[in-house]
Amino acid sequence: MYNFIFRRALSSLGVLLVATFLIYVLVDIAIDPLQDLLQSTAPNKEALIAARVQQLQLDVPSPVRYLGWLGGVAGCFIGKCDLGVAWTTNQQVTDILVSSIGVTIKLVTLATVVAMILGITVGVVSALRQYTGFDYTMIFISFLLYSLPSFWVAVLMKQWGAIGFNDFLANPELSIGVILLIGVVAGIIWQAIFSGDLKRRLIVFGSAFAVTSGVLWYMIATDWFRKPTLGPIVILLTGVGIAFALTAIMAGLRNRKALYAAVSTAVLIAALWYPMQFAFHGANAGIVFGLLVAVVAGGVLIGWLWGGYDRAVSMRISALVALLGFGLLFADRVMQAWVPYFNSSAINGRPIATIGSETPGLKGSFWTTQLDSYTHLILPTLVLVLVSFAAYTRYSRASMLEVMNQDYVRTARAKGLSERVVVVRHAFRNSLIPLATIIPLDFAGILGGAVITEKIFGWRGMGTMFLSGLQKSEIDPVMAYVLVIGFVAIVANFLADLLYAVLDPRIRVNA
């Protein structure tokens, strides 16, 4: 293991050195820091040019300047990091990088996680429902989204996702016809997912239609869009639904101990709604994280107490129910800040933002700032999710179809194992092996490729730093961008190798 890490680190360092050297030389050829002075009509033009040449060491060959830049990078290992200076603003690149990378990571992490969960889920369901209407529809949607340019999707999101929805919030009304139509669409989607005979399809369709229409009617009748809340009842019902769903997938509903543990955890989460109102008062990020750890630990304890013939499964399911349940509690508390946020002068009744990562001049509690951050995240995250979702759906569907046709899957069925066990324990885990390469590298790619999305939505992240460096002929910010992306790509490759070993015990990193 240690030999593998050493060899991989050494080879990765060599790749990073060669890549940064080539890019440094190419960028130095492409940009011209003297362009504005060469076009100047100032009487001291020559003196200004000479001063800038001396300031930026333009009379020194680029390979020599690269070595100087590399020495500053090496200083990062001893706490004296020097990535150069953005000479047009006289700012240290390290300061620009610290503020930029936090913005981009917040955007990219959420988009990647959401796209991964939705894409893999839809891809697996599509593979299990091969050649059905749902499968053909998902194939069409995936190819459509994959072919759409991100800048065009971003513009549509700003028009319909922000401006249109903000206009809707001014008078949140839906006609009965629209509510029924949405219910019909939901029913069609869910019956296609569950499949089965005609009777089962009709039951699923009717249930989905009734629930969707009823929820929409309730939201309109209670003015939920302007005064959103969940409350203990909704949290209880949602938590119980999550408990049944996770138990059905991870253990099967016949495992009563696991089901009782999951439902007990959901009930506990709903009961915690009242004390959490006091615990969340005056909270900050540290307090919220501490509460999360405590709630998840409580879920693990409940799973252990219920036990069963597979106590570890009960503990895992209860922990996941506790994690998702705490997310519901957190979301409910954030929603409670909606009314003062919506009515504040800085928002002026238009909460879905189209520019920037935060509202300038907004003052409020921790929950107000969290809500503001989420409203700014919605549109750029949706753009990145839609583009990545298409790729994850196609990859996971193809991988699942290949695995389902393997001999060991047919053998598992022949032994009499239930379809849940065959899909979850035999097929799904092995179908993730190809995705173990795609997901880490896709994260690195989005981290470096969110340039267009950041530009359109006015986020001052890594992409903005990269574009600004090129436009202003500043090589140091560009190289900082390249260095971070190269390092993330190396780490992503290493994580992919480790994920191989986790997903498939036959694979060893020492091989």
C-alpha cells in the first residue's frame, strides 16, 4: 500500500511539473502585458514600458521565470506560499485564490452530489425498466440535456427560473386545471418507474396523482410559497416514508428489526422538532454540525438497540434516516427565516437571485445568511446538475445493463435470491466500478470547467479568476488556477484507484 502511494505520488508530481511548465510557457507566449502601453500616447511611454519589463521580469526567459514561480509554490510546503502577484491590482494571488476556491467548491460540490444521486438513481431504474416508456423517455431527456450548451441553459434559467418564479411569488396562484395536469404527469412518471401489471400501474398512478394534486392544493390554500414551513407532522410523515424506502432497498421489509429501528428513528426526529427550536436559536455552523453528529449517533444507538439478525444493517439504516431527518429539521429552520428575508429591503420580494453568490448589504441571523446563500446557489447549481445529470444517467444505465447480463447475476437468481438482493448486493455495487473513475474526474472537470456558469451568474470563483488573469495578461492567477485543477485531478485519480479496491475486493492497489 505504501509503495503504491509513494510511486503514485512520485509519478503524479512529475506529470504536474511537466504540465505546469508547458502551460506556463504557452500562456506567456499568448499574453502580452505590454499591450496597453504599446498603444499608449503618453510622452513617457518608453519609461513606462521599461518599468513594467523590470517589474514583471519580461526580459528574463520564461523557463527561468517558471523556476522562480515553482520556488514560490514549493514554499507552500513550509508555510511560506508565494504564488505571485496580480500586478494590475497589486494583490497577492494566494489571497485571491483563497476567496475564489471557496466560492467554486461550494457551487461544484453541491452540483456534483445532486447530479450524482439523481443521475445514478434514474440510470439504474432506467436499466431495470429497459425498453419501457420510462426508459425511452429518460434516454431522450438525457441526450437532449447532454447536447444543450451550458450558457444557453443558464440564460433560460435566469429567465424562467428566477424572473418567472419571482413574478409567480408576487401572486402564487395555480388553477385547478394546472394542478390536475401536474398530478397526471406525476402519476404517469411514477407508474412508469414501478411498472408491473395494469392493476399495479393504476394503483400507483392514482396514488401519485392524488398525493401530488393534494400537496399542490394545500400549498396554494395555505400560501405556502410565501410562508413555507414543514412542521413536525410533515417531518414525521416524510421520515417514515424515508424509513420504509431505505429499509426496502438496504434490508428488505421482511427484516422487521431494521424496519422498526428506522421507523423509531423517524419518530425520534419528529419529536426533536420542539427542542430543536431552542437548540437552533443563535446557532452557527459549529453548533449545527455538533447537533448533526449527536442526532446521527442517536440513530446508530437505536439501530444497535433494536439489533436483529444483522445488527450492522439496522445501525446503518437508522444512521441514514437520522442524517436525512436532521436535514429536514435544518430545512424547516431555514424556511422559518423566509418571511423576514422575503420582506427585507435588500430582497424586495424577489428572492431567487440571478447575479452573485450573496446579496450585498443584507443583514440578519445565521439562518438568514444561510437562506440567502441557498437562493443564490439554486440557478447555477441547476445548470451544472442538468449537464452532469445526463452523463451520469447514461453511464449508470449502460453499466447496470452490462452487469445485469453477467453470469453471476443469473446464478444469483437461480439460487432463489430475491430481486432486491440480486439488484442491490450483486448488480448495483459492481455497476459502480466504472463510475468510480468518472465521478472523481468529473468533479475535477467541473471545478475547472465552471467558467461559463460563473461568468453568467456573476460568481467570483476560480473560473472568474482564470478569465480575469487572461484578460488582464496576468500569468500568476492563471497558473494558480492550473495548479489547483492539476492537483485536484491527481487526487481524483488516486481516489478512483482506492474506490476500485473498496467496490471490488479482487482489486488490490499493490497489483
